Amino acid sequence: GDSVTQMEGPVTLSEEAFLTINCTYTATGYPSLFWYVQYPGEGLQLLLKATKADDKGSNKGFEATYRKETTSFHLEKGSVQVSDSAVYFCALTINQAGTALIFGKGTTLSVSS
Amino acid sequence: DAGITQSPRHKVTETGTPVTLRCHQTENHRYMYWYRQDPGHGLRLIHYSYGVKDTDKGEVSDGYSVSRSKTEDFLLTLESATSSQTSVYFCANGPEGTDTQYFGPGTRLTVL
């Protein structure tokens, strides 16, 4: 079945460091790929998405590129801030409304000043 | 924006008690979803709805039922709560024509 694997955390960085959170997927169709972020005590917020191969999603300095050949959607940010501390979830869905999001287990990011 | 409110936000109940969680949307989206979040599992789909009175099961539907009598409300019921249903429950919605889903703030349920 469809699945998402993301790197185990926690990831601990100093402010202004470069961030990469790895995400790979297995899907039978052509999925849309998402990154969601969950700040402490809150719900999930959509961070970015990509719907087809080689698309790049970007938002708030975060980027991820849909790589079909490596079935990956790694999240990157050039310079993290303390306010980026959160749990990040990679997810996929097959390209239609009304289908489940399949989530990875989440990666906790902690940024210190 | 999801335009979702969930109630209650926190609930503690006892094993065997019926529990209903409410999800209310202001966006009038066709699709609504209930997920549960557990450590080490990410989020998993419980049930979803594709219209008024149209619902279907997700990956972890055992022990749960849902109802949608109005576009704006999607109810999740635990007929007889068990300790394994202690979790954080998230409602999500999504407009027609897109596969993006938007999440509410969550309900933390503890079953003692």
C-alpha cells in the first residue's frame, strides 16, 4: 500500500543553520505530496505542496521538490529560526478529493538561539 | 483556511461511556475527515464524508461512527469508549476540485 517514510527525530539545530528533513514515499499512482507543520498545542497547518514531478513547493523560506525518480520530497530551509521549532509531517494523497492523506510519523525540529 | 472549530477541545471520560466529538466548518466544503494522532503513528484516517449523509470508513474505523446531517457539521461518536481510543482527534476539510486538506485545532480525549 501507499506509505510515507520520513527521518526520525528529533532534529536539533542552532539558529541560522541549514535544515533538511528527508521524506520518501511509496505510491501506486501519481500522488500529490505535502508538508504540514504542527506547532506545540496546535493543529496541522499546510506548509507546502507539489502535485507533479519536478514541481517545487515553497512557503515561508521552506522548499521541497517532487522527485519522481527517487520517490522523494525532502524539506529544506536555508536558515532556520527559533520560531521554526515544531513537528513536520510529510504526507501524500492520490490526486483526487475525498481520499485519505497518508502521513509519515513526523519529525520534531528544535532550534536554539 | 479551514474555518474549522472542534468541540470540546479537551475531554476526560471513563471506559464504556459514549462520547461525541463535533466538527463545525464555516467554509461549506464538500469533504470532511476525522483523523486520530498517536505518538509514532502520525495521523490516521478514521472516517470521511463526501457530502450530507454520505460517509465512508478509513484505516482505523473500528469502534467509531460518524454522521453528517448538515454540510457544516461532522460528528464523530465513540459508542463505548476504550482506553485505546485515548488520542488527539483532528477534523479536516477540503474543497471540491482539490486534494488539499485543512485541519482544525484538535480535541484531546482521555479515556480512563
